[in-house]
Amino acid sequence: DQLAILRSLTKWAARANSHAEVQNVLNEAFAQLRTGRPRPVAVEIPMDVLAQREAVTLLEPVTAVSHPQPNPDLPDLIEQAAKALGKAKRPLIFVGGGAQGVSGEVRELATMLQAPVVGYRTGMGIMDGRHYLSLHLPPAHELWKTADAVLLVGTHARDPLKKWGVDTQMTLIKIDIDPASHDLFHKPNIPIIARAEETLPLLLERTAAHNGRRPSRKEELLAIKAEWEQRTAYLEPHKSFLKVIREELGEDGIFVDELTQVGFASRLVYPVYHPRTYISTGYMGTLGYGFPTALGVKVAKPDVPVISVTGDGGFLFGVQELATAVQQRIGLITLVFNNNQYGNVQQMQKNLYDNRVIATDLHNPNFVKLAESFGAQGLQATTPQQLRQAIQQGLKTDLPTLIEIPVGDMPSVDRFRNLPKVR
């Protein structure tokens, strides 16, 4: 049942069973697409319906954006949130994909409160990673112990709420347009069902009325960031390669992650400067998504450098799209970290299943020659300096560039995945 499958994968799906239904179904699809939380929709049109020819009167296209109604008591909730944040001694702010449009407001609020801003995967870059108030997720674990007010903006904050613990000494404030998201892991004390773009300016204004002078936490937080650098020093060669990528992408370049060790490490150590310049699947483990997604990113942003980081196994899920990339001259740079295995799966087999390794070793092609056979540029790098030179060479052409980086077993980030309950 194809339609049933589509309904399980999207927020709305329908079938047009006749030519007369096509316009209405498509209009409704776009209405659903523009309603509430951004999620994909699907339309099924059978081949015989698609082949029908009839005169139709075109409908007006759907242009309006519709969202669930905010809380009827929204001003009161914003006032409650502002008071809680204003009196808090150790506030924290967590941001996700729903905060991508309020980066400026988040920074202003964080500076006012001297509140660290924590972004993981979809929230990275909302607060410039170079700012002392910007933290990756694991370093915030220690701050969670003493946080007395936590503001969640467009994020589920899955790990903190499920694993780190919440008690009566913490006021939890959540801003999210999706009513169903507020009770997922822990019911917030102050649930604000509204768009962040509409709520943050009002919250800023009211928080200023309740907030006193605060000492800077720059020294404290820079020390935490320095300690995090030391705790992750074992993640080599990941960090050295990521440092080169960060420098070569420049101010506005876009990084597309993938389910590979370098991708996992990037979520914990890579500094993201701006919103929407770090592309991730979020929670879902979609091996193979990275290269095709990065092609779309490069098409959408042709004038900025885009780098896709992938493993050999993940890249081969969509290798045939090299043909499209060459044909359409999509100048994406793809880094294939090749360890000739489904490395993360094999690591799990070794660590969790008594070294019972099965079906995770790969017999790979020569990736450089493979790229060249499609008409793309194929290069190889074995050191960070060679990678820098290869990226610079890739930036000089509008053809796709594949850079193979042969690696062995790489250190895992697993020690940071399940940090213990602290309250």
C-alpha cells in the first residue's frame, strides 16, 4: 500500500484518483506544507490519471502561510517566562531548528541574561560558535546541575530532558509552534505554543523589564570551552580535518554532515558561525542522506562553498547522483572518509555483541577513478594539509569534486552520548 507508506513518512499524503481531483489535491498539499511545523507532504498520481487530458479551470495557487493558533493567554505566559528568566541566577537557553529565524533575538536575550546558548545538530549556528556564550551539548551537562531557568526555543532538548533530569528547582519554559511537542519528554512549567519569530521579540522586551545588571560570565564560559577542547583532544584525526574544513569554508560556507565518525565529531566540536550553515538530519539515523542532500544545498546556494562529509558506506547509497552533479555542473565538494567498512555498525558489533562482526566490511571501488569515470574531479588526501590543498582545488571548478581520505579505525564520540542524570 504505497499511500499508507507515504502517510507514515510524511505529515500529510493523498492520492488524486481522477484528473478533476489533481488541482484540489495539489493545492491542499501546498496548504499542508505551509501549515504549522515544517514537514514533508506527498501526493500520489496514478499513471493512468497522469495521462488523462481534459480541460480544467486553474485554481488560485496557495500562497498563505497558516499556523496553529497561539495560546489564548500568550501575553500572560510571556510575562511569566520573562519574570522567571529575569530572576534566574543560572539561566540556560537551548535552541533547535525552530529557532533558525530568530538568531539575532536569541543572541540579544542571551547577552542580556548572560545565559549560555546550547545548540546540537539542528540548532548549531543560531548562536555564533565563536561567541563565549555558545556551547555544544555535552559541556552544558555540568551547567544543567545548577540551572534554575531553562528556555527551550524550537527544540525537543531530547537528551537533557530524558537523561539529565528535571526537578522542582528548575523552571522549564518552552516555545514551540507544535502543540504536540510540549509533552514529549517533560511537560514545561510555561508552555508557549507560538512561533519563535512572534514570541522572542515580546519576550525580550518583557525580560528587560525584570532583569537586573549581571556580571559577565565570559571568563567562566571560556574556561568551560577550553576544558571541552581538552576532553575532545583524543578525537583525532577528526578534529584536525574539521579544522581545515572550517577554515576553507570561510565565513558563509555550508557543512553537510552524515552518519560517519567525522560527522558525529562535528556535532560536538565544529564551530558553526551562522544559522542554516550546518545541515543535519537531526535525531533520525539516515545513513546515506548526506551526499544527495548536499547536492540540493549547493543548488540552493550556488554562490557559497558547500562541503559534504561522508563515509564510504554512506556515500555509496547515492553514488549514482554523481552523474546528475556532472550533468548539471553542481560544484559540490564531497569528502569520502574511507575505512572500507560500515565503521559505526562494526564498532557496535565489536563493543555490544562480543566482537561478532558480520556484513560490515566493504569491498570498495577506487573512489578517485570512480569520480573521474563520471566526469567529476577525483582527488585523494591523506593528511589535513593535503585536504586543504584538495579543497582549494575543488573550489576552482564548477564540476563536482570527490576527495577520498583513506582512514583506519577512528575514535568514537560514544562516551558523550549518555551523560548521567544530575538532578
